[in-house]
Amino acid sequence: MNMSRREFMQMLAVASAAGFNLAACDSGSESGQGGVSTPGGIKAATAPSDMYEIPAFGNVSLMHYTDCHGQLLPIYFREPNVNIGIAGMKGNPPHLVGDAFLKHFGIDKNSIDAHAFTYLNFTEAAQQYGAVGGFAHLATLVKSVRASRPGSLLLDGGDTWGGGSGTAVWTNAQDMIDAQKLLGVDVMTGHWEFTYGANRVKEVIENDFEGHIDFVAQNIVDREFEEAVFKPYTIKEINGIPVAIIGQAFPYTPIANPSYMVPNWSFGIRDENMQEMVDKARGEGAQVVVVLSHNGMDVDLKMASRVTGVDAIMGGHTHDAIPAPVEVSNPGGKTLVINSGSNGKFLSVLDFDVKNGKVRDFRFKMLPVFSNLIEPDTTMANYITQVRDQDVTFEGKTFNMKKKLDEKLAVAGDLLYRRGNFNGTFDQLICDALMEVQDAEIAFSPGFRWGVSVLPGQDITFDHVMTQTGLTYPVVTRNEMTGEFIKTVLEDVADNIFNTDPYYQQGGDMVRVGGLKFAIDPTETIGKRITDMELNGDKIMPGKSYMVAGWASVAQPLEGRPIWDVVSEYLRNQKTVVKISEFNEPKIKGLGANPGLEI
């Protein structure tokens, strides 16, 4: 049921006064997604009077969220303090953090928006303002926008089915698929969706999504038949205006994730084909063309400079929350580049004024989803409660998901988070667990950007562990590696992150490292970035072998112990309060002053 703007604003006032929190989505449970619990005695903060007030504009409206990574319930998520830009990317969005970010976008340091968009004073602000996201709260916001914007479309940028969710792993993503339909998603593209395998993706599109959600991707081609695997675009009418949504799935899926899961599909950026699709959609009458992208923002910015005829790129993958579009000039005019954060924290609303077949003007607002300030949608809240509290059989074992997720493993003595170019405290915990449980000298943990935050004093639950480790190839490994090979690994990952050409950046952050210490110069070239490698004070020798533990190998299917078992064992064996005794970040060289780095 749609609600009027007046009804929505009245509901917000009631929600704030009543102190709604994430427990409203979990049938009275003390924990939400990731085992998050609202700190005791904290009352709901008051939002600015215009926080969710977005007057209707124009005649074409699009909503966008991306990279929710299976988070159905409200969570805490700390934005990065390290997001380094080099070469032409230095000092420009998305490579701004903290105070530099606030200054660039004109955001008051003591505001609720400062908490939403930056890491600053995170623990204190999280306790003041409460958890963010949650599909029941997002659903309320979507309905309110649709009430004032008839015909508006909801775009899902991908990374919805995982990684980062126990319920998604155990239900083969069915929990998120049904939630998308209930939320009212119109169009989506993908990335982590492909880690459920080609057959599963096709099954969902042909059955669950049929008649509900269009899955679009212009850049995925069948290797044998050299034809598009999915619809490249769809054209929808909004208030009589034909609007084309062209899909751009993550171009490096077979490199960043196991290629054996999609063996017959070729990915890539494919600018020439994108231009052809834009021209074709225009030829079919589209007056507005939007690319729904999972490139990552740097890649989106470059694509916007090369492909003409695109009014906006609404992107994801790198989890960048950017409160204002970046306007990119190209030979055909200008393209707006928008990225909408992650974990269900934000809903972007883009309004176009279209006259005589062309976009004349636009308005944009990114809405932080504060669960304390928005009443949860009853239908979605009931669905979430039901889907999480069910018995499943996974790898021969039957269990109740909620009971398993709610297990308390330890208590956080420090703020635990993941996100940043080099390390996070939860990543450090995973590396410590790998070294101790697997009896290894060194640990490698992937630089994934998903995984929620745990406030000091909160219980660390099994659900929290699954937000950090829940994926379809979780097997732990233990191998001997030479010092030379270790350096090669670090150099390759660093080049992926800090290549001066965005089209050679394949997403993610630097591999997290336990035990090993090293220095990095992001401004150098491949083979020269990694120096000063040491283990226990001794220099790493190229020809010497070291025992290295890791997980999430993309090379081949493996059988063995999943990472979540290793981390859970480590936590159970600790004393009640878990503190990060040594935070292992590399020494950064050659960078100088950089607005993407605050330590």
C-alpha cells in the first residue's frame, strides 16, 4: 500500500518518538542481522526536519540501491579512513575520507550525515544515531518515494545475494531473491550473484524473476555461441517517457571470483558494445538512457568519458557512498555518475525533467536509511522474521538458522570493522584465527569490502562471522610459499588496486595479512610497490618457504573446513572480551599528503 508524503512524515515523527530500533524487525529478538543489538539506554536520535523530505521534481524518477550483501536487518557499518586515489584520481570522489570528504561535499562535521558518510567518531555516533539499513525500513522509504513519484523505478545494482550472509549461503540465495520481489525491484544487474553458479542464476531469472524483475547485462557473452547471455537492456515507460536501463555486470567476475562457476561466460567492460546498445536504445525511442553498473566508481567515471548518449550511470561494487553526482563531460554532452554505498545504508533518488525528448534538468538526493527514524514495513518485517527462523539442511546437517546465527561467541573489546585499502580490525581477527587454528606463520585474507561492524561491548555472534565470511567457496587452505611468491602475490593485488588506469582495477581492497610486515608505495609500478618484507623481525628471504594460511581460493573447487568454523573456534577459545592486540597495516611510502588517507 502506498502512503502519502504527509503520512510518511507523520510516521517518521512517530518512529523517532517511539525509539524504533532493529528489534522491530526480529520479532522481539535482541539481535538483528549480524547479531547487532542497540546499545542499552540509547534513545533514537532526532533527524533534521528535511532529512527524508524530497519534493517531487520532473517526470522521470529512479531509485537505486546496491551492494546490500544479504543484509536484511539493520546493521552498523563504518566507512573507510583509507581510500587512496593516485594519478588523476587523487583528491576526487570517491577517493576522499573523513574531514576531506566533509569539506568537499559541504557537510557539517557534527551532523547525522557526517556519521552516515564518514568514519569520524564512528562508535560514539553509532551509539547516538543507531543502526542503519534493513529491508523493512528500506521498503518503507521506497513506498514513500513511490507515493510522490508515480511510475518510478527501483534499480538494484547487484551484490544482493551475497557474499556476507549466512541465510543466503544456506538458502542458495532464495532469502534475498524473495526479498527483492517483495521490495519491488524493477531492474537489476549482478556480480556476487554469479558465485551461486551459472545454472542457479539462469534458474532464478527464468522462474523467480519472470514477470517481476528484469536482469540486464550487456557485457556477458556466451563463449561458444558469441551471443549475449542476458538482455542487454530494457525500456520502461515512466509517465509516458521511454527510459532505457542498460546493464553492466562486474566485468572481472572470472578473475575476482571462481571462473569455474561461470565457465562458458565471457565478461569484460566492452565500451564499443555499450555504445552500440545506447545508440540502439535511442533508436527504439528511449528519451532517457541510464546504465545500471557494477563496474566500481573509477571505472564508471572513465566509461562516462568514453561512451556518449548516457544520461546517468548508477553504479556500485566499490561501496562508495557519494552524496552528489559527478558530472562527466564527453563528446556527446554530460553524464551523471552516481554510486550509492552498500549494506542497505542508502537509497538514492534521481529525478529527471524530460521535455521534447531530452533531459532538461535533474535533482538528486541520497537518503541514509536510519532504522531508528523509519518505521519498518510490516509485510517485509514479517517476511524477514519468517525467513530467518526456519530449519534448513546444508551439507548434510539440519539446523535452525536463527538459533545458529544468534550464538554468542565472544564480546568485542574493540570496534571491529572491515573496509579500507589495507586492513580492518575484523580482518585482523580473521588473520589471527587463521594463524592460530591452522598453525601458520602468515595469513592471507581477501580484501573483500563486505562485512558489518561490531561496536565495543557488543556480543560477537555467529551471524557477525557470517557477514564477514559467508560465501560459496569458503574452504581454508594451508600451503608453503616462498618469499618470492609471497611478494608476487602482494604486487599483483596492489597493482589491481593502484593501477593508474581504472580499467585495470579489478575491485576489492588489498589482501589482509597476518604475521608478515611490509611497506607499500602506491605510486610505484608493479614489481616495485612492495618492500621491507619481514616476519618476526627477520627479513623475508626469496628462496625460503613459509607456512601460509588462507581462504576463498578462486583457482579450483576445494573440499575442507570452511573459514567460518575456523573463526568461530578461535573466538570460542578466547577470553570473553576479544581485543586486537596488534593491528597489522603496511607502512605507506611515497604518498605524501593525500585526502584519501587519514590515520
